[in-house]
Amino acid sequence: MNHPASYKNRRVVVLGMAKSGFSVASLFCRYGANVVVNDKKDRDQCPEADELERLGATVICGGHPDDLITPDTALLVKTPAFHTACRRLRKRRSSA
């Protein structure tokens, strides 16, 4: 992975919003990336969401939409807690 500053104005998708997801999303926001954070939990179970939005991130809770990973996604960050067996996202990642 390149230095976070190299992702300025580029789309970075972070899968998972717990401690590590919050930390990495915050870091990329500070360096000016267009951060999208996704978590399968409902919004009311993601207390970090409000703070990430204040930092400029787009927050998507409650599942993994088909259009989450797009061709302009420069970096996909999977946090340790994110379940790697999510076939739909793996399929989207390979085609993006």
C-alpha cells in the first residue's frame, strides 16, 4: 500500500467500522481521500458513523450494496473483523 497522501481525491473503501476500520478511515479522511466506510450492522449499532461523517467519509450501514466497489475504487481495505466469505464483494472486487 502507498502512503495515505497518495490517495488524495481518490476513492478508498473500508469494510468494517470497528476499531481498526474507524482508525484507517479516519487516517485516509485526514489525507483527503474520498472514503466510503461500510458495515453490515445497522446504523444504530455503529456509534462511529457520526464521527466518520464529520470527518468527511460516506458511511453505509446495514449491508453491503452491489455498487459499493466501483471501477474508480483505488483501494479496498478489509478490516480483520470483516468476514472474508462475502462472495458478492469478492466477485465485485475482481471485476472492478
